[in-house]
Amino acid sequence: MLKVGMLTSGGDCQALNAAMRGVAKSLYRAVDDVEIIGFEEGYKGLIYGDFRVMKKSDFSGILTEGGTIIGSSRQPFKLMRVPDENGLDKVEAMKKNYKSLGLDCLVVLGGNGTHKTANLLREEGLNIVTLPKTIDNDLWGTDMTFGFQSAVNIATNAIDCIHTTASSHGRVFIVEVMGHKVGWLTLHAGIAGGADIILIPEIPYDIKSVVAALNRRTKAGKNFSILAVAEGAISKEDAALPKKELKQRLKDNPYPSVSYKIGSEIQELTGQEVRITVPGHTQRGGSPCPYDRVLASRLGAAAAKLIMDREFGYMVGIKNGEIVKVPLADVAGKLKMVDPNASIINEAKLLGISFGD
């Protein structure tokens, strides 16, 4: 019998279920005797032995379902080597549960932190195969992660909806898009939604440049402006601070988020009315878009093939439209950032979009 464990870790997103379905359907079709064990709430389930034996019917009808049927939780990588409140060694507990269940492989679906722990378990001798999940599209080694395009669609729709009310009232609107460390989601949604200004973490902004861009629109007879702002956007002033000072400044910040700070500064410097819209977790919810359903299904099938071929220690990704296997050791701990000099940035600037730099 082939015994495969499966878990989804970190924040949820669209197409997690589609990806698990891709793995399961491929294994059930190719292997006569296979058992899939789902660990509840991510690594937490693997640590504390909270699991259930999945049935074929569990993977039926979930292609279009958002979220994850086996639950998820955040288990910070930096705490994986730290015993829990009862002194339990988490890494040893995961290894013990893996071995006691007689697993041939563990399939892990997650983002950056999840892949760090997956690589740790690989180093500890477990057979691991991973799939790239995150709305941030910031995993190294793959052109695209599932969940990203669905989140782009939702964030773009939010910007689309803001256009009519912004033009009706002649206001400046800021739409705050998810993305603490990278700006892929804000960049794509901003371009797709026709934002006038896009602020992302990789390109620190100068509020004077932002105001100048707004003034140019006003002089051109435009009665409204829309900013797409990543939640991790940072000013040039803050970006120049030492890490410790920056952390303290962010802690002392009286605003709920960076968008409210920017909005307050714009209102003070221009006198224009500013409104903030935060789509928040709606960007991670709902049914996956067709693109993500296809991508997740392909990645799931490819992960199943790696398991059947007994090729472990890889993440399945996509490069130039083709599925690839990427060594976990190469993926773990690396972020795929937006290059400020990338062609997509230059093309956006040609369109007249300001990045506040």
C-alpha cells in the first residue's frame, strides 16, 4: 500500500482544494492501493497527531471550493525548534507521527514559511513533495503560485468598483492590497484596475512624488485619482532607517495601516478628500478562478508523478508554461521580489503610472 500524508499550512487561498484533488485523483487512478491521510490544521496536525484517513469522496466536488477541506494554521518556522508549552520537541514529534503512520511521503501545500519547515523535515530524512501556494506569488523557483491570479481578480474588482464612486465624488481613493514584503499582487491589480499610482515594498515612495503625480492629474482636468497601495509599502525615509529603528517606528505608528498614513499626508498637502478601502481577506477567499484551477490541477498531477517515481525533496512549479521540479533546498528561505528595473515596471511607467519614486 502507498501511504501519503497531506497538509495545508499558513494562510488559506483559492485552489488549495483543487491542488489536493489533483494529487489524489492522479494517485487513485495510477495506484491500485493508496491511502491518503490528511493532517488537520497544517503542521499543527502533524505535530500533535491530529489527522483523518481521507476517502475518495472527500476529493469529489472540491475543484471550485475555496479554503481547504483539512484546515490550516500558522506555525512559524523560527519556533519549530522551540519546545511547546509542555516541552514537546515539535520536530521530533512530526518525525514520530510520520513514521508511526508508515507514510511513504508527505505532501505539503504552502508558502515561504511552510517551505522552510518542509525543507527542515527533508533534512531530517522525511520524503517530502511540496506545492506552491500563496496569493503573493513570491515563492522562488516558480513563475506562478496558485491563488495569485484569483486574488488579482478580486483586488482588481475592488479597484474597478472604486472608479465609479471616485469619479462621482471627485476624491482620491486608496485601495490597500495584501502584500507585506512583496508587491506582485498590488502591481498586477493596480495595472489591471487602471490605478494612477502604485506603491509597493520594493520601491520606497517619496510622499512629495506621490503628491506631484496627483497634482499633475488635477492640472490635466482629472477630478479623481486612485492609488493601489501594498500593505507593506514603505517611504524612502523609513526604508533608510536601521532595522531596529524601523521596527520601533512602525510600532509607534498611530495609523491602522500605511494607507491611512499616506491618506492623511495627501489630505494635508493637497486639501483633496481621501478615502481608504481595504478589501482585506476577501482577496484570499471565494472560488478559484479558471486559471488557478488549471494550474493547481497540473501541479497536483505533477506532484503525484514525483511520488510514484519516488522523487522526493522537490517543489513542483511552473516555468515558461511547463511544469518543473525544483529542489526544496533551493526554494526554502528565498523570496521572489519585484525587480524595480523589471520591464513590467518600465511599461507601467510608460502608461503614466507613478510609483512614488
